[in-house]
Amino acid sequence: NAGVMQNPRHLVRRRGQEARLRCSPMKGHSHVYWYRQLPEEGLKFMVYLQKENIIDESGMPKERFSAEFPKEGPSILRIQQVVRGDSAAYFCASSPQGGGYEQFFGPGTRLTVL
Amino acid sequence: ELKVEQNPLFLSMQEGKNYTIYCNYSTTSDRLYWYRQDPGKSLESLFVLLSNGAVKQEGRLMASLDTKARLSTLHITAAVHDLSATYFCAVDGASGGSNYKLTFGKGTLLTVNP
């Protein structure tokens, strides 16, 4: 029974490049959440998705960031034209339903922007 | 806006000693979570506290919740080196309707010295 899977685990990009982070939820989970953790900080909510729907993207920067969770395949967090301030750990979590169900976290993707 | 404050942020203690980490939150919420994070790793769920007066124990860790005081504590008994990690509390935004959105404290970096 695999847990939440994220890849890549580490990603290095130069300023101006694009970063694509992937998240496969636990089996049977159709709700996905993305969080960002800056160095020595707690996690901050970015976006909540269900299959083919963005439910809440209030924590996501308005520019350069986008997220999707297609009918088939993993959820993708996309960061265009990365800047040094985007360097962080990005965690994905999933739950079987929304609305207060416990979220299970993946191992994270550590993005470094040079 | 829901705020979560943990203290202390840094805790250095000797093996065998007891200590408590505190987590205060600013608005009504019925669910509080404690997580452990080892360096470079994901979040491991420790406790989910669902109601006022809830107390849960696992090994040398005990967590409690007082929803009236908006306070949770994580008590460490007879610390051992293996407990060294960062501990986060998180609260969901139940009162605001966005009960899927976890708000995290900044974390408590616990170091247990021999």
C-alpha cells in the first residue's frame, strides 16, 4: 500500500527555467494539497485540488505558479521562470475526502534555484 | 487569519529529562495535529486531537488539547536521543469553512543530548 509519492525528490534549476513537480496520491485518495516549506519555517498551504478541479488556490502566488490534477496521472505543480526565492521544499498531501480528513504527506521535492 | 504559535522554537535537553512544547492558535478549530520531521524528510503524523480534553500518548510523547484555551501541549517524558527532530503543530481552518487548509506553527527543533 504505497504512500504519497513525489518526484523528483531533488530538483535544481537555473533562474528563468521551469520547474515541474509531480505528486501521486495514496491509492483511493482523490484530494491533493500542496504546501511549501521555506528554510526554518513551517509549511504553508498553497493549493487544494480534486480530480480536474482546483478547489482553493488562495495560497499560491498569482504569477508563475500553477497546479493541476488531471483525470489520469499525477498532480503537477508548475513554476515558470523560477527565481531564487522559489527555493524551498514542496510537499504534497492527499486525503480520501476533503473537509477535515487527515492528510498524509509525501516525501517532498526540494527545489534549489541557482 | 488563523495563526499558530509554538514555543519554544529551539529546545536542547538532556536525556532522561521531561519537557513540554506549547502550541497556541488564534481562532476556533476542532482539530489539531502534531507532526515530527527529521532533517530532509517528510512529516510523520504523531497525533490527531479531535475534541476538547483529548489526550493521546505514544511512547514517551503525550499530547493534549484544550479548545477553550486554544492550546495544545506535547509533553516529552524521559527524553532519549532518538526523539531529536523538529515537531510541528498544525490546525485546520474548521471555523472558517476551509477545514482542509492546515496552518502550521514554525516548529520546535528538539535536540536531546546524551
